[in-house]
Amino acid sequence: MTVSANSDVHFDPYDVELNADPYPMFRRLREEVPLYYNSEHDFYLLSRYADVHGALTDPTTFSSARGAILELIRANIDIPPGVLIFEDPPVHTVHRKLLARMFTPRKVFELEPKIREFCARSLDPLIGAGEFDFVADLGAQMPMRVIGMLIGIPESDQVAIREHANAQMRTEAGKPMKAAEEGIDTGEIFADYIDWRAKHPSDDIVTELLNVEFEDETGTTRKLTRAELLTYVNVVAGAGNETTTRLIGWAGKVLAEHPDQRRQLVEDNSLIPRAIEELLRFEPPGPHASRYVTRDVEYYGQTVPAGSVMMLLLASACRDDRQFPPNGDVFDINREAHPHLAFGIGTHFCLGSSLARLEGRIALEEILKRFPEWDVDLTRATLSPTSTVRGWDAMPAIIR
């Protein structure tokens, strides 16, 4: 069934109060209105794991070519070539293969010593301070340094680049993202770095992208255009910062609220990878993705017409009891493993998922090594005001 006008089952991605704790409403959506329609913003929504999984793995019906964010699809703006998350096969397949070369398991594994070093740089000065902000003191620093190293951005410029990337995702509280009105950022901020790297090649992503030859969707063998390269770097810079920053913030809050499980991790570090997966499932940084519906499709006896926008509620799917029994709303690092959708699935499965998992694991190992017990101060915590990513801009903790 779809929601009726007088129903109190309601989801609005721009509702600040609702998004502060959306999970009770997510449960009602799953159980009462598995196909929901929001007339104010004109979108349909799927919330059950099986439905969301099915839609994510059907790019022919649920297209990303007009964007993967509600307001972008509604605005019908031009998408620059190279924005992987806003492309369909075969163009997406070509572009994804190019970037996949930069994130092979071997290349990601080799980053571990540097990631650990970056964590130590952030955490060691705080020993004995009595306080620690999971976002400002680590989450906003370590991922930025890792991506800066991979792209070749000098440390002196990394904060400005991170803030630029974050600004593209941020919205005023309760409002859509600005890109819907201003258009997708084309990455011009990276132009000088790319020009410099063209003259001074190194062992980084930009050098490899400058030199790689590939066969595009027309069968032509060529190199990336300047516009494509700028967009690629812009995408990597934004995605590489956001997920791990939010993950670290949620780790601070959730583990403070589950001290017994935190003690388990202190006593047995081998449980940390499982804890990272459970954190991603329990509080996925990307709560939803949207798609343009290319043909009429039916759910629960109702037709979703071609031309509609379908929002796929990843955060709800990740708590569906059908996939995560007996209760998906319970955080449990000892839970039997089942695949979650925090990184998506199918064509648009997150290219940087291995890096995010590695960064999350190392960050948690290094935090617990220095600060095994803490309490978060939610009176000073601030939730990021954005409709596209859910996480904390500040998560201060008192070290015990």
C-alpha cells in the first residue's frame, strides 16, 4: 500500500527534527507502508532490505544518469562526465574501471602504515588532555590526509580542499543541497594541482589518471579529457573524506552507549572489523540514495509510473529485521554476519569501501589503545545539517 493523505507515517529528508532520530519512523515505514509516496516533494520510497537491494541491482529500471540525490533528479540538471555515482552502464562501467585501478586490494593494504601514522599524529597530542572530539580531532583529519596523499594535495592546502568538498554536500537545515540550483561542481579547484602534477609526475592517483589510456564507450582509445580528470579528482576528494569522517563520529557515540561491547573490543582487537561492519549497518553515513524510474514498476499492488523519483532508504534497509534478526534496531558486534547496504550494492557499490573499512579499523584500534573508556557530551555534539549524509560535525568525549 502507499501512504494515504491522513496517515501519520511520514518521511521528509529535509525534516531536521525527524532526522535527529529517524529509526522509529523507518520501522513504521517498513511494517506499515513499504511503498511510500511523499506528495510534498514528489517521490516514492522503498524501505525494506529486499526491495532496496533489488532496486540497487536493477540500473536499467532505476537509473542514476540524472543523479542519485532527490533534489538533483528533480532539477534535471546537466551531469558532467566522470561523476561515477551519477552514471549508468556502459559509460559508468568504463569510468569505474579506470578508478578501480587506484583502489586495488594491494594498493589499499599498502596504505596501512601511513594511516596508522596519521592517526598517531592526531591522537598522541591528546593523551592526558581529558577530552577528545571524535570528529574534529580525528575524523576530520586522518581521512583528509589519506586522500590528500593519494591525490597529491599538499598538507597546507588539505583543510581548504576538505571544506570545499564538504560544502558541496552540506545544506542549510531543512533545505535541499545547493547543487540542485547551482549545478554540479566541476572540480576547477583542483586545476592547479593537476597542471603541476602533469609537469612533476609522482606515485599518486592524479599521475596515473593523467597517463592512463582506455577504450571509451564508443570504442575509441584515448586519454581522459581535462574536464573528466577534474571531475574524477573532485569525486574522489569528496567521497574519500565523508564516509570515514562520519563513521568515526558514530563510533564515538555508539560505543559510549554500549560500554560492555567497547570493553570487548579493548580486550580482543580481532573483533574490531566486525564492530566496524556493525557500526556501518547500524548508522550508515549515507542514509538514502535516489533513482530515476525509467519504466512503470509495481510494488505492493501499486504502480510507480515511469518518470518518478524513487528514494531507496538504505538506513532503513540496514535495520530490517528480515535481514538482521531478531531485531535490527539493536547494536551488537556479536551479531551473525549478514550483508548490509551501507556501501550500496551492484553497479554503484562504493569503490572506496575497502579504504573506508581499513581507515575505520585502524582508527578504532588506535583510539582504544589510548582511550579505552569515554563518555560523550551530547550537549556539545552537533549533527551535520545535510539531507544527503547523516553524521556528526562534532562529537566531544570525556576520557575516563
